[in-house]
Amino acid sequence: MSLNEFLSNPNLLPWLVPVGPLLAFFIIMLLTNRARLIPATSPEYGGHHPDYEGMLVPVVSEGSRLVSVLVGLLGILTAWLISLRVVGDAFSVAHLGATVRNSTIPWLATGSTSFNMGVLVDPLTTIMLVMVPLACTMIFIYSIGYMAHDPRQSRFFALISLFAGAMLTLVVADNLLLLFVGWEVMGLCSYLLIGFWYEKESAYKAAIKAFTTTRVADVIMLLGIAYLYAETGTLSFRDILYNEEVLQHLATTPALLLGGAGLTAAGLIGIFLIIGTIGKSAQFPLHVWLPDAMEGPTPVSAMIHAAAMVSAGIYAVIRMYPLFEAGGSPHAGLFTSPLLLLSIVGAFTAIFAATIAVAQNDVKRVLAYSTISQLGFMMAALGIGAYIAAAFHLITHAFFKALLFMASGSVIHGMEHGEHHVHEHAHDDDQYALPGHAPMTLPAHSADGHGHDSHTDTADHVPEPHTEHGHHFDPQDMLNMGGLRKTMPVTFITFLVGGLSLAGFPLLTAGFWSKDEILADAYYGLSHGFGPHALVFVLLALAAFLTAFYTMRQLGLTFMGEPRTPEAAHADLGQGLVSFTMTLPLVILAFFAIVAGFVGVPPEFPLFGAIFSPEHNPFHHFVIYTLLPEMQAEAPPFNWFPVLTSFVVALGGLGLGYLVYWRKPLVAGEPDPLVAFLGPLHPVLKNKYYVDELYARVFIAPSKAFARVASEVIDRGLIDGTLHLIARVATWIGDLFKVLNVWLIDGVGDSIPELVALFGAWFRRIQTGRIQQYLLLVALAAILIALIFAASSGMLVQAAP
Amino acid sequence: MVPLWAYLLVAAALFCLGMYGVLSRRNAVAVLMGIELMLNAVNINLVAFWRYLEAQTMNGQAFVAFIFVVAAAEAAVGLAIVISIYRNRRSVVIEDVDIMKW
Amino acid sequence: MFEFNAQTIAFLVLTLFVLGGALGVVTTRNLVHATLYMVLSLFGVAGFFVLLSAPFLAAVQVLVYIGAISILIIFGVMLTRSMTHLRHVHNAQWVASGVVTSLLFVLLMVGIILPVWGVNGAQTPTEVADVVADTAVMGQLLVSPNGYVLPFEVASLLLTAAMIGAIVIARDDE
């Protein structure tokens, strides 16, 4: 088949979507040579790495580096263009959903059945194809600038290309197996990218943590896939999810486990798949890896938190939603076990992570917990049957979270820039050397009482690798910032847009519309007296309030007031290409962080409904056809109560944050007012409810303790003691038998090996090393075998005259 | 036409002569020549069977073509090994190359 | 059994070439002469191919075996100075080798002759096809997906590998 055929056939076109980035990965991997190894301490590598004494790092040549950046960019641009074409085609299809773009080939024949591989474009895929390639492209462009000074930039581009390719594969996959392949490749990439600066102990530890945590979940997910295959004989989305009979069958068959307790096969498979998502999308209790994943370069954080990895988890549950709903109906108050699991885990995670985010000082870590919280929103929405709202929030969240991460990356980059500046002009900066504190250590830290220095958890301490050794300046600590709006205006404005969108600033931002839709759905169930809806509504409203508050706190601490350190005073992005590539994506994404919300405005909404949704909610109307007609739920009727709730929580949180952090910004040396306000609760939140410590106690320490007990008590005490006793008895008996031994047993025992040795000494002569002799023996043996064969098969007798 | 068994008989004789050469010649190059003779015996068999039993298809001849390929490769690598041995040990007598033993 | 026509006579002469040459190969002391004997024998085989209506194979036999492999062997002989005569042409097991190969020949002969002259004798087809498939068919067969295209490609790979391997093995390391 020619390329033209792929390009002109809309069923085949989706195959090409992931090809660009995947090809880019291979091209970069194969064509950029590892030019030479330099010591990690050399000035070429930044010269900031005394920790890595004796370590060698590969550096590619400048040409290779340029080529890899271009190739990576080209790959993702191709993917984007093809995606646009696929999306355009999808919009032109009448009744997309009932009819889909689909193409399947057999992949692996397994006896009577075969695993298929194929692509599918239905409404859900279409909206993902609007979001993913766009966000990825922005991240790629941003990386050009952000990674410009990293000697391993080509490795970086290879890996994010593979990452993007895997994500696109996952999105266009038409079956669970191919989805799982993309899922796992992404897991690998996240491992490699989180540990990108592998010289850092905290980085590679975070990488291992992310990999093993998600692995636990993936294995269970694979179990679910295997069970689904065993039960239905297919893994194709269309055959399972758009097929009333199969869903009915799954919903009525008792499960293998707990089938007696009323769990259906659909329920068990659903739970398994949801556990996979809990790992991938970092939901409680497997959320621990995501904050540590901040060890990777910032574009990776954007990739993981917005465009790819965590979206993939949510995408998978949205995709498999009909299976979870099978046998129940959340809109009528009938909840299946997977839906209950989704709503409880989601709502709990949303509030849990939001409270942690309030007390974090690391600019990226706040965003990490905010991501966990927002993903909880989506999970909870799905759990109460708000399918469209979950998908909508997934899209809007991807835009504003990618924006926020990249903006925070710019902030960090700027702070590092400022740090270099301070070091170069150490003595020119007296006006910023505030009285009573050395430039390197901050009173804020000691007043805080539990600043970074007091942490034993290495993963909590997140210096970017370009910080100098022995110098505790942390460019990611918001307490070190302040006043950045003056030196980094574009970053400030875009960060503000993203933050307001995250907080759900009413009417204008995308985040408002998608969160409002979740709350509207939850309220609709609440008004009918459904328990899970009520739980979700209350917890999510609270979480939304906290979200607005910590967003404002972050904005205030970072951008408002006066610089609290000399580094912050000199923070900027510099000029030229680096600065340009790091601001352009921010501006584009800021645009989407606002307008993406207007595609899903409820039609009854005053004024806005008439402008943006004259006939029907366009997003709802488009995406709902992904589902079977029987499952297509109406949008909840418009109600003022959830809208007002959205208003109140968003404005309330923002207002509170404004009062505390914006109107009267922190000055250098002043402690965070939150510390005093929360009192004893603050350390708990700051330390993330001690979940990491709990895991260390509950899972890691007992393993170690058990090993110690096994070694000291059981092994040395019990087993060794018994063995010593036995040995002593045996020695005594042995003495007794010694006499017998010497002449009888030794006599026999010795002569057997002697005989063997004699035989060996004689027989080994056959191995002369002369090949012709071996051949002769082989020929003789072959003749003998042929003769025996001929005789036993009666050939000789038959043929005899 | 000459009967099939006549060809088979000649091929058998050629095969055995080649094998005798392989088993008994001391010179490594001569051993390689013996192997060529054996391969030729196989070729005669294949072509003869093809001609008498399967003349409508070309499978027999295709097999022979592949044997040509293998023989060429074998001769090239075999002689390279002989030359390499000669360079290291100043000898092409197979019996001298017998260090792979007890 | 034998009609004494031109074909039979040709067959007998070629048999003489083939077996006589082979005998020369395994007995001659001078290896250059042995190689020439081998060429004679291989020519005989090419003649057989002609008799068996396989002219293409005969041509390839001449080109590949006589043109290439024999020349290669002659080079081998010269490069290793093998024509300098060894005191003993044959090794210590030559008698045993003779016995085993003779035994093999007898067995093969029995296996060939018995089906023809045994109780159920004359199993060889009495009718031999006059028309045979031509070389074009083989050409298509070799490159057709339903034929031998995969072995064909593997054979090309094998030749490349052998070429590279031969160069690597025989190369002088200094």
C-alpha cells in the first residue's frame, strides 16, 4: 500500500498519527552519535557537579544535537498535521459514533483466535486528537529553549518523541491490547525521563519509584485485560463497548472472584482496569510517585501531567466507561462496584491532594498535587456517570496544566538565570543583600521550622541539577521568589491565565465550565437523593475551594511583592531564541486555556448559553455518541445551585488567597502566614500526610525487619543451633563408625571413583582432536542407524527378491 | 534413455569416493575437494530425480541452485580457515590441528 | 536395459570422467594435479546435467564450480604451498575409511538396485516426460512469494556473510 492510499483513505489515515514521533525516536537514536565522554565535573557540562566526581557523561556533537531537535520537532509536527486531518475528517462524518473510522489487521495469531491491532476514530478519540498533538507540539517547542543548555538534549528529544508516539498510539488504538502497549511504552519513557538527570540520586530514585508504583497497578490491569479476553474473546473497543449483547453478558456473568457476593465479571474487570488507572493517574493510594516525578526536566512534567501519561489513565477509564456502567445506571441511582470505586477514590483523592497542595512551597510540587487533585475530579465525575463532564475536564485540564507547568518551568529557568547572575556579580548586589541574612540561607527557612534542610526524605528535596554543590539555594522554592511579574511579564500573565483557569474563575476560563459541569451532574444526582453524588458534590466543592486558594497563594508568592532574594531580582529568561521558544507555547496555551471552555457551555446558561450553544451543548452533543444509544444520558437540566456553588468556591478561594498573599505580599524573612494559621496541621499537610513515611514503615521497614529476624533469630539461632546440635551428635556417631568406615566403606567408595577414573583415562583417548577420526565415527554411526531403521521398518524384507 | 538407477549408482559412487577423500586425505585443501565431490553427488541425485519424477515443476533445479550457493560459501569460508591455520601453524596437515582434545 | 544409442555412450563416457576424476582427486599426491582431476570430474557432472535436460544448471556448474570454486581451491593450494609433497598422502585411518566408505557404497547399491530388480521390481517410471519445464519457470519460482523467494533472499545473505567472514578470517592481523 502506498503512502497516498494511507493519506486518501480516512479509515487508514489514523495509522499515520503516531508514525512521525516514533520515526523521530528511531532516527535520533540511530543517527546521533555519542560523540565522546566528558567528566561530569567539566565546565562543558555546566561545571556544577562536584557530586559526580569521576562520573563520565556522554556529549553529542553540536550537529547531532541540532539534527535531533529538528527531527523531533518535525516528527511531532507531522503527527499534529495528520491529526488535524483526521479530526477534520471526523467532524465531516455524519453520526460519528454510530459510524466510525476503523481499520484492523491481525497481529498475533493464537491458535483459533488472533489478537488484532487497529485504529479507531470515534468522538472520544477525536477530542483527544485535538488536545494531545497540540499540547505535545507546544511542549516540544518549549523544550528547544528549556533544554538548550543540556548536553543530552538529543537524548531528551528522542525520549519525548517516543513518549508522544506512545501516547498517540494509545489514543488511536482500537483495542485494549494496543492501548496497553502504548501505556507500557509510556511507563518506560516516564522512567527514563524522570531519571533523565541520572547522576542525581534523587532523580534515579524517583524514576524507580514511579516505575515500580505504576508497575504494581499495571500488572493488575493486565489481569483485567486477560480476564476480559477470556470472557469475551476479543479486546476490540467496538466489539465490547458498543455491543449491547457483550455488555449484557459481562454484566450478568458472576465474577471469578467474589462472584458469590454479587460481583459481576464486568465489575471485576472494571475494578482491575481502574486499579491500573489509579497507578497511572496517580490516585490515592498509588499517588506517591507523581510528586517525585518532578525530578525530571520541566517539559517532562508537563508531558506527564498534561498531555500524556496521567491523561492516558483517565482516557482509559473514560474509554472503558460502558463496561463499568454495565448492569447499573448511575443516573437512576444504580451504582455498580467499579463506579462506586471510581467515585470514592476520585472524590477522596481530589480533596486529599488539594489539602496537601496548600502547604507545599515547591512551585512544581504544588502543581503536582493539584494535578492529582484534578484527576480525582475526573475520576469522581466518571464514577457518578458524568461521562461528558469527565472528558471535558480532561481536555481543559490538559491545556491549562501544560501551561502552568511550562510557566513554572520558565520561572525556575529564570531563577537559575538569576542565580548565575548573582554568582557572576557577587559583589555588585549589595542592595539586595538584606540585612541580617547571608545570600545563601534564608531566614524564611529557619522560621518555617521544617524547610528543606530538615527533611530526611531526599526525594522531597528538589534541586535542579544546575544548582551548585554545597549551596542550598533552591530555585523551585516559592519562598525564594517574589516580584517576578516585573522581570518576567509574559510568564506572569500566562501563569495568571492558567492559574485562574485551574481555580475555575467564573465565566471566562475553561476550568470554570468543565468543573461547573461536573458539579451540575453531581448536584442533579444529589437532588434525587443519591449518596455517591452527594459525597462527590461536597468533596469536590471543598476541593475546588482549596484549589482556588492554593492557586492564589502560588501566584502571590511567586510574582507579587518585592523580590525576596537577589536571585529573584535577577530572574529573567534572557533574550533570543531560548526566550522566544519558551514564551510562544505559553501564549498559545493560554489562549486555549480560555477558549477551550466555550465549546461546552450548557445551552440554558444565561447569555453565554445563547452565544456559544444556541442549539445544544456542542461538546456534549459531539462526544455523547461515543456511547451506545442506550447509555447516552441527557445533560442535567440547568440549575442555579451548582453554578452558584462554583462561583462561591472559586471566588471565595481566590479571594481568600488574594487577601493573604496578593494584597499584602510576603516580604523576605517573613514566615508564611499559613504556618501560624494551620498550627499543628501544617506539618501534616506539608509532609503529605506522611504517606511516604507510612509506606516506608508499613511496606519497606517490615520487609527489612523480617529479613533481619529471619537472618538473626531463625537462621542463626534456630536453624544454626539445631544444625550445631545435629552436627555434634553426628560427629559422635561418626567417630563410632569411623573404624567401620575406613576399611569397608572407603574400600568400596574409593574403588568406584578409581574405576571410573581408570575407564575415563582409557576412554578419553577416543577424543583425539583429529577431526577426520570423529567424522569416521559419525559415518559409521550413521550407517548403523540407517541399517537399524531399515531393518525395523521392514524395508529390507519387502524389497528382498 | 538411461535408466534412473544408473545415475543414482554413479552418484553413490561419487559420494563414497568424496567421502573417502574427506576421511583419509591429510591435506586440508584435499579434504575440501572431497566435500565438493560429495556435494556434486547430491546434485546429480537431485537433478536425476527431478528429470524422471518431477519434470513439470522446477523444484529440483531450485534446490540444486541453492546447493551451488552453499557450496560457494563453504569453499570461500573453508579456504579462508585453511589459510588462517596455515598462517598460524605453518602447516595444512589436518592431524597437526588437534589441540581441541583432552 | 541399456539401449546402445548415443545417449548411453555419452553417459558411460561421462561416468568414466566423473568417477575417474574423483579417484584421481582422492589419490593423487600432487594437489595441483588433484585439482585438475576434480575439474575433470566436475565437467562430467555438468555433462550429466546436459543429458538430464538441465542445460542451465550445466552452465552454472561450469561457471561456479569450474570457473570459481576450482580456481579458489587452486589459489588455496598455492597460498598454503600444499603442492610440496607430504611424505604420506593419507592418514593412519585410511584403511578404516576405505572399509567404511565401501560398506556405505554397498549399502547404497543394494538400496538402489533392489527396488529395480527385487520382487516388486521396476519401480522406476518407464515413461519419462519428454517435455520439461524451462529455465524461465525456475526464474519465476525463485522470486515468487509462493515459491522460494525467502530462501533466495536468505541465500543472498549467506553469500554476503560468507564473503565478509572469509575476509575477516583470512585477513592478516598485522
